[in-house]
Amino acid sequence: MKITGIRTFLMHAGPPRPSKWAPPQKREGTRNWLFLKIDTDEGITGIGECSGWPRVVETAIKDLAPLLVGEDPTHIEKLWQKMAIAMMGHGMLGTVGGGAMTGIDMALWDIKGKVLGVPVWNLLGGKLRDRIPIYSHANTIEQALSLKARGIKALKCSGVSDPVRKVDMLCEAVGDDMDIAIDLHGPPWMTPADACRVVRRLEPYELLWVEDPIAPDNVEGYRRIRDAAHVPLAAGERAATIFGERQLIEEELVDVIQPDTGRAGGITQMKKIAAMAEAHHIQMAPHSGSLGPVAEYAALHLLAAIPNALVLERIDDDWDGRSSVIVPHPVQEGGSLAVPEAPGLGCDIDEEFVARFPSEGNLSVPVEESANVYAPGTYGERLYVQTRLSRRRYFNT
Ligand SMILES: [Mg+2]
């Protein structure tokens, strides 16, 4: 079997509602989804998905495609290494290179599963579980209670401006029936000293985890937070490959590692990252905040097959297009998704639906009137500076 070509499918992916982080001149969401298909001379096609600045990643895929045409798609590790070496001249792999290789790697696993007639989880060592628990996002009491009513057992809130107060409010609302995590989004303005104080204040709430309390570039800063508070820490969504995640794992700076299924280097790398984490008793909860549904399928196969799977991020009510683009729909019952049973990844995209939503740029900036992002009247001072003006809000309850 030989690879004959790679096709990419780039789309603008809602949500079609006002966003606090909109591109200039727009009030819509800013995500792009990038899918790809690898074709072979035997008529079997593999599908994958990439993140890590999708419009740029699409160009990288087109550069990589000639390396793959004519190759046997079942030699996945060999092709992964071939791509990595080809990109050496561009510097460290990062998330653009990682994103391109992720979609290609994912599609190669899909092809291999289809060739052998087995689901991808079977190729990864078999299944430990039939269902994967999910968590979703909630920032208001109404949203939290809605998740609880649907049988979802865990939620994550966003704590850019007032994390302690928000956690206090949500814990009070849902009681002990749901686990709660909070994502501080690795803000560049949060110093390790302030992060230590915030995380200590969060200690009594028995959170599932505190995510990215400081900028991910400051890996050493995690040691200070680790030493300051007994709270499970999570990080890793912005890194790629085993090399990007290595320090967090080897120095046991986190309790939960969160590689992004669309840019961490593919199933090949995710499986290795999971094994590295397992050796340090660290659990895995893949990041999927801006990802589409093909990467979600890949995560389900991986989490079915690794012993240290914790939970999968899932935002399923953000845009109707999420369910329109994928066939078949993932099967969610209450707080978990069924592990797919069809050969390969077990999914396909609706190419005509994708074509209806051409990409319209992919950078986001907070809009001026967004009170939760900018303090009133401080838009001109830019986010990095002005957030310090409301520092005390971090510590309020
Ligand atoms: Mg995050």
C-alpha cells in the first residue's frame, strides 16, 4: 500500500454568538478547525485533525505531503521520524510542526486500523474501559446546574479575573455531586508569588485540579506553587511532543498532564506521553478546548487504552456545527462517551458542510466592552498591564 496524496479541510468553526475574544471587526468566535485526509492506492483513506494555529499548520502539511507520497502508511513511527527530521531546519518542533504531524499521524493510525479491521484502541494494546468520562465548562450557576442535570460529573470554570470567588460560588451551587476544576489560562501577568497565594486560597475546595496557574513558559515557577499548596495542578496544553511535556512530568510539577490531541504530535506521541506520565503516577486529561470532533475520536481511542486516563474535556453545546460536521456522532450518555468500535478511528467528516464555512482569519483579541476581561476604562492600557490593576480580585471570595 502506498500513500497517494493528502487533502486538507480548513473551516471557520463558530460559535455564532457574541464572543469576548473576537477577531477585529467581528463579534463571532475565532476557532478554525483543520482536518486532513490521506489517500492511498488501495482506496483506503485516513482522517486526522490538527490544531496549533490551523491556517499556518495547513501550509506545513502541504510542505510535508511530498515526503509521504509513495510511502507505506502503516510504518507510522518511521514516517513520524521522517517528518520530524525534515523540519529540523525550522527550529524546535513547537505546536505548528507538532500540529501538522498530529493530523498526519492520526490519519495513519486510522488507515492502519482500517487495513487490519480493528479500532485504533486495539492497536494501542486493547481496551481498559468502554466509556470515557467527560467534563464540560461552566462559569455561572445556571450553566453548572444544567450540566449537573444532564448527568455530567465534572465541570471546569475559567478564572482569569476572580478565581476564588467563582469556585466558591460554583461549589456552593453543585454541592458534592460534581468535581470542579479551574483554568487560570497561564496568564503572563500572574507571577508565581501571586499564583501561590491564589492556589492556597483554593486549597479548601478540594478541586479536581488547578490548571495553568502561571504562564506555561515558566516551568520552574510550577515548583514554587507545588511547594506552596497541596492542590492538584494540571498543565501541558500548549506544549507539543514528549520533549515539550518532559519537564512537567519528570520533575512531577503536575498531577494531571494535558497534551492537546490536535497538536501534541499525534497518537504516536500521546501514547508515549501517557507512558512517561504513568511512570510518575500522573494522570492524563487531554486538552480539547478549541478542537473539533475528529480529534475527540482520537482521544477516545487513546483514553480507552491507557491506564492513567482521567477525564476528557468536552464542550458540546458551543456550536451546532460540531455535530453537523462529524459522522457518526459520538455517543454521549450522561457524563461519559462510548468508546468507538468501528475499524480505525471510526468517523468521517461531511466535506460539503466544511466547505460552507471558509476560514476567516484566526487571531483573537478581547473586545473593548468586555467587562470580565478589561476593567472599565482601561482598554487602552492593554491586557498585560491593566489586569494588575484589579489584583485584589484574585483573592476575593
Ligand atoms: Mg486550559
